[in-house]
Amino acid sequence: MKKIVSLLLVAVMSICMLAACGNNEPVTFEKKKAATMQNQKYASNHDAQVCDIYLPERTTLTPVIVLVHGGGFKFGDQGMTVIQPVIERAVAEGYAVVSVDYRKSGDATFPAAVADVKAAVRYVREKAEMFDFDTDKIVIWGESAGAYLAAMTALTPEVEALNGDVTDNADHSSEVAALVDFYGPIEFYTMQAESDALELGKDFNGESSFESAFLGQALDKDKEKTYETYWGTYTDKLPSKFELNAWIQVGDSDARVPYTQSENFAKALADVIGEDNVKFGIIEGADHEDDLFYTEENLGDVFEYLNTVLEWTK
């Protein structure tokens, strides 16, 4: 009889846990203690709108990194191997991490993925009290396609059109304090010319390219439509007291995205937010998704920068 009761209790608890997840409530965790929660829903449009949450052991409010994976807007998820060193280092530094997935180009075209990532930042604000997030210290960090989504999120906090069909937590802002961009594509319309200049042998304008699939048509088909995907199109909509600190880093042997995308982005961004607020670096000999970005030394440099601009001490 006792065994049957025990089994029933386990079954009831399991059902409750599943129900809690289905209702967008996080699994149980002990306040202030380190914890990991997977596949938490941050929006309600699609199954891909989930995130994994990593909490450090904490006694005060913690800064939080919204981490956005790459994959050509077509592949990958929030648990990709390439971003694991960032998660591990961030938690060790006392940061919380919200690693997000988003709709891919096979699910929906622009601005769907941008809208998703913006919604993930709003979710961070919605859950701030529950998870001890410091909403004045939100960092958005992306690699490759995720760096594009991170940059667009950071630089269009008040552009309603880019919220797309996602209305979850609409009463919260998607503004962030800092951006980290590892080797991201940024200005799609110029990618072909830059690739040709560097002799990369890439066809970015073809309808089957990652960026064209993300847009929903060939990049060179309609210049105006393609520039709807560019952060610089929306600078007149930035808040009057807009502040952002940005770390932009690329390898000069990048064979997948012209490294000049990052170089040009850093220069253009400095004109908008100030040269002192942009940290740009080239890792000599580094390719796309190169391990050189994820060494202890390089990640240490990134976190030293973030700790400084956020005025954060563990």
C-alpha cells in the first residue's frame, strides 16, 4: 500500500511539474542558489520561443546575459556547443544567462527572429524579481547570425514594427545596456560586394543563401526591403537618451562572413553612440566560430570590459 501511495505521489508531482512548464512557470528552484532551468517559454507564438536559464549563486541582484546562438538563421538551438564556454564563464563571473532559441527561416521570415529575441529581453524584465535579475545591467551577446539578432535588438528598442507578431510582455522594454557581437553579419545588402572584394567566393545574393532565406527573397531583389533588416535604417527612432556599450570582435580569416561587416559596423556605430562606447578588435588568423574567440584569455577580456561598463563586481 505504501509503495502504491509513493508511486501516486511521484505521478502527481510529475504532472504538476509538467503543468507548471506548460503554463510558462519555471521549475522549482531555491532562491539565491545556483540553478539551471531548461526550455522555459518566453513567448507564445511558436515552440522555438524557449530559453535556458542559468543562475549563479547570488546574494544581490545579478547582471544578466541574453545569449543568442548562430546557425545561419536556419539551424541550432540555445544549447549549442559553441556557446557553452560563454555560459560557463558568465556564471563563474556572477552573471545570470538566458540562452534563447528563436524561429528559424524555415518557420518564418524577417522580422520573426528579431521579434523573438526582443521578446526574450522583455521576458527578462518580466521575471526580474523572481530570478534576481538587475534590469539596469542586461547584456545581449550573440555569435554569427545570433550577433545580428543581438545587434538589431540592442539598436531598435522602440521600433514597434520589429516586434512583429509577438505581443508577450509588451508592457516591458527590450532596451539593453551592452552588446557583444562575435563575427556577425550586419548589413546584408553590401555582403556580396564585400565578399567579392575579399575573394571569399560566396553567393550571398542567391535565393538559397542564409541571409536571403531569412529575408524571404534574394538580397539584391529589392534594396529598400533588404535595408529594412539593417539597424542603421532605424537610428532616427532611438530613444533621446540612448546609451549602449558595444564589444565587436571578428577574425580576419573569416571564410563565411566578410570580416569587413564587423569593421564597418564598429565605425558606423561609433558615430551614433560615441567612439568611447565601442570596443572593436580583430583576432588575427581567426575563422568564423573559431576557438580563439572562446579562450580563457579572450573571454576574460570581454568580461573585464563588461564588468567595467556595467560597474559590476561579483
